[in-house]
Amino acid sequence: MKLEYVLFGFGILLSLAGVGYLAAEYVKYLSEVGKLVALLLAVGMFGFLGKYLESLGW
Amino acid sequence: MPRNLFLYLDLACFVGLLAIFVVDGYLGIYDTVYIIAGEREEKIEPDSWLRQEKFGARGVGVSRDEKAFFRYEVDNRRFSRYMADIEVSVWHSQQKVRDLVSQPMSIAGFDKGELEWVIDTAELLPGDIPPEQSYEFTIIIKRGEIERNIIVYINPRAYPSKLVPVPSR
């Protein structure tokens, strides 16, 4: 059971590292409008995630 | 209100974020210049051209009487074929010194095209420039409507060669 959690954590870390790397690589090619919309979507994503977790009773 | 509304909105934002990175950040035409001068290789990456609009053209140093080897790479990250006329020329004080390359380029979707040329500073320098004086000129790369500028600095000789008199026998 504990090993599963370790593997889940490892997978989540790798995923975040991969997405972070790609974001850093391609954010410099985004236009100014693209950067602004991406920022708004990122804020919205974290905001809605918070509301969802709140609705679950966290 | 649906039970998982916030989860769906969250996923929609994530998908939108990915779509912006793919469409606005990855797809398009990207050009890179590789310059080998002496033992150094310099790479002018696509994002450098964006900075060029704000801070001016990128510069590269070449020693006097040395050759510089240029490789211009165009990356077509689109689904359709990309075609453009490439013109490369050398300019100094708003006047064209020499044409280097003029040819069409055709690149298939998600493929790369390359073009190479060499500049010889010994040929480009005017004869009346003393060795201890630096000189510069601009390489202008025209790809269709798009123009890329690279300033080439010709460094002066640190120690100008002096003729040593031959001792009399």
C-alpha cells in the first residue's frame, strides 16, 4: 500500500516536472495576448480547483 | 448546479492552457542562425528576433582576416508546406556591399530547411581600414516579408604587426 503511494507521488512529480519544463520552453514563444490568456486560465484553473476541493468538504 | 461543475471548469481551463501553448507557442515558423567564427559557435535562437525589435540587432564578433560560417535553419512547425524567397546581403552605412544568397526555400510540414554561406572579412573590409581599427557591417536576411539583422563586428588586431628591420651583417 505504501509503495503504491510512493509510486503515485513519483508519477505526479514527473508529470509536474514535464509540464513545467514544456511551459518554460514554450512560454518564450507565446505572443503577449497568449501569455495574458494563459495567465488568466492558470488563475482560473487553480481557483476552480480550490472551489471543487471546497465542495468536497476540504 | 451540477455536482462536478467546478471540476469541469477546472479541466476546461487546463485544456485551454494546453491549447494556447500548442497553437500559440509551438506551431509556426521559427528560424535559427548558427555562426561559427574561429573556434566559437554562436546560436541566435528564434526568441532573439523578438528581442531584436526592442533592443536592436544581435552582434557577433569576428577576427580580422577570418572567415565566418553561417547556417540559417528554418523550422516549419505547420501542417502545410512553407515557401519563401531567402535573400542574404551585407550592408554598411545603409548601403549594400554584397549579395550573398538569393534563392527560394520550400519546406514540407513539420520539416526543416537549411541554407549556408560564408563571409570572408578580408574580402569585405575596405583597403583603407588600418589593422588597429574595428569595423562593422550588417548581415540582412530577408525571408519573404520578414527581415533579420545580424551585426558583424570585425575586431581590430590587438598588436598591429610591425616590420622589424633586418639587422645589417
